[in-house]
Amino acid sequence: MRTLHALALAVALLVVAAVPARADGFVTPFYGYNYGGDSSHCATLTSCEDKRTNLGVSFGKMGAIFGFEEDIAWAKDFFGKVPNADNSVFTMMSNLLMGVGAGPVQPYFLVGAGLVRPHASFDISKISKGQNALGYDIGAGVNGYFSKHVGIRGDVRHLRTLQDVDVPLLGNIASQVFSPQKLDFWRASIGLALKY
């Protein structure tokens, strides 16, 4: 528990120290795919026939070098599609950004921490299981602006829980087994970058 408190304090101090004096605000709705790790049965983004859609929005501020963002995303059927069952993963991450905050092409790196919530329910037995967990993400991306306020963003992130969560084994619904483990996956996304 001390480690989690120390991590939360470190992220908070980094965010406060990195907030730029003059920064541009941004909002980026995005569409993406989860792959690798625990995301369905997708080893990589290119060799995955059943890519799982991830929808979300990122918003925050970016200065000349440092910035901060909140990233909220939801992935339906994260563990795969199964009759009479529903599953998803919700994430909400607070990220420190470091990159180029000016010009038409703005690459960046990010690291952060937040909430990861896997959920599964089985209609045939009325079993529903969800669990909140602390997680982190690390990634990189680029914003390309066509005008002063509008562009596109593409990025790739690795997300992982810091603690074990109950991950549904949807291939065997009859047993309704949940296997505690760390949840681990990648997300690639593209979005509309709106700067103000």
C-alpha cells in the first residue's frame, strides 16, 4: 500500500511541476484497437482478425515541452465475443506529456497512472463481476495540425494494472471461472486533434 501512495504522490508532484505557464488546451476524441497481452486473442495489431474497438477522449494542456492529459477509454468485448455474455474494460489515466508543443508536427511521449476496470457479466447465470484496479500507461504519439486548431493524432500506449484483477475466462462460461492476474495490453488509436 505504501508503494501505491508513493506512486500517486510522485505522479501528482510531477504534474504540478510540469504544468506550463502558457499552454494550449486540447480535446481529442479517438477510435482505436486493443491488441497484445490480454486483449482477446490478438498477438499483434497486424495479425489480429478480431480487433477490439476502443473508443474514448483525451483532453488537457500542452506547453512548449511539458503537458498533462486525462485519457478516458472504453473497450467493449475486450476479452472476445461470447454468446450470452458481455465484457469490457474501462480506463481513466492521468498522464504527463513530454514533447514538442509548437508547430504543425508535434511528437510526444507520455507516462501516467489511473484506473483500469475490467467487467464481465453472464446472462445465463446472472453473474456479474467488475473490479477497480490501479494501473499505469506509457506510450508515444504525434499530432499533425492542418490549421491552427484542427489536426489528427495517432498514438500507441501500453497499459497494465499494478495489482491482480479478476480476468474472465469467457471460453468456459459453464464454470464462470475468474483468474486473478495482472491485466496487460496495448492500444493503438487515431483521433481528431482539436486545439484551443
